[in-house]
Amino acid sequence: MNTEKQAEKKIKKVYLSHLLKDTDLKEITDRTGCGLESIEFSIADNLDRLSETICSYEKRMEAMNCHDLILHGPFLDLNPMAFDSMVLNATKIRYEQCYQAAKALGAKKIVYHTCYIPKLYLLIGWAERVIDFWNHFLDGKEGIQVVMENVQDPEIEPILQVAEQVAHPDFGLCLDIGHAHCYSNYEVGKWTETLGGHIKHVHLHDNDGSWDSHLALGDGTIEIEKILSDIRTSTPEATCTIECSTRERVEKSIEWMKRHQIV
């Protein structure tokens, strides 16, 4: 394969979810050049002492020699389509705290969940309320890409509607291929086909379709190589995060990507 063809196959930037020990991550990032997706600012206790958490994580970044960072935003007990004004306000406050942390730490992106829970919330009016939330939240903000991640979402169209109608250049989608595979009846390829260029970031892990097991790439039944090929075609600038919780699975996923000339 020539150099040009190899370049076409490669993901622009690969990150590792900060689910491993700092020492393990430093060894892997030093060797591979991967960035980090921090989960520190998804945790309410850390947001309650935001300045302290920012200072602490800044020191950890230095120790890990990390210079390429994205953040995973808070999601527990939060809901950007909430009807309850107090829940909606709590969501805005927590999201804003994470955004401020991203600015302080020089993070390039923030991943926020849709927070949709099937059988608890109706989809009627869901997209309209989420669109309103993001248009207000992002008003006056710039420079950090904000991407909305599917989790238990069974349907694609409401997410597409949000992506199409949030009027901000920094807004896009994070496609979690593992979630799409086990929580939706649509093939993952249907998600990439429908969402197309709105996909700015991808969470990579595998499963057999029965539950969200976060297996190493290639250990489940997702057609990952085809999915990534489709995403590179529609959004060449898309980045990805390997979201596995053990070093063995992370290392195996990196080797899988190397074999398929994706990194």
C-alpha cells in the first residue's frame, strides 16, 4: 500500500480514556503518541472543588507528559431536556464547570452524553428541548469543540435533528460504536450513514451486541474497520478515543489498529 493510501486509512488523532493508572497511561502515550480523554471532570465531587481538581490534574498531565487532551463531561443525574427547572439549572452549572476546566487545561473537545433513558423519557419533543439547551449553552462560546454522545439511545433521527439544528460551529456528535451496537436495533453502519459529517469524534470499543462490555477492538462483532472507513470518508478530521478499562484491552486495541494501519 502506498503512502497516500495509508494516510487515507489513518484516524487523525487517537486518544485513550483515562480509565487506567497514570503510570500505565504514560508508558502507552509515550510509546504511541496517543492523547488522553479525561474522566476527572465527569465526577460531581471533583466539580465541587473545581479549582483544586484543575490544579491537581494539571500536575498529573505534566507527570504523564500529556499535551493533547479532551474531557468527558458530567452526566450522572443530569438531563439537558429536563422539564424540572432545577434539574435543568444543575445540568447547565455542571456542564459550565466542565467547559471552564477545558479552557483552563487547554482541552480541544468535550464529550457530553445525550442523557436519554429509554422507557423513562418520551422522544416526543426531546430533540426540540435539547436543541434549545445547546443553543443557549454555546451562545458566546468558541474554540472548544463540544460533541454529544449516544448512550442508551435507540433511535438515530432525534440525534440527527439536534446535530442539524444546533446553530454553532463548535457543536457536533460523538458516535459511541459500542453503545450503538448493543442499545439500538440499527446496524452501526446505519448510524454512520445517517449521521455522516456530523460525527466529529468516535468512542471505540467492541461487544457482541448483548451488553456494553467494552471489549478490545476485534473481540466483539462490530465491523469496526468498515465503520472507521465510512467515518474517515464523511469526516476526515474526526478523532477517536479507545474506551477500554484495562491495560490489556487498551494494548490489544492499539495493536488491532496498527494491524489495520489505522494508527
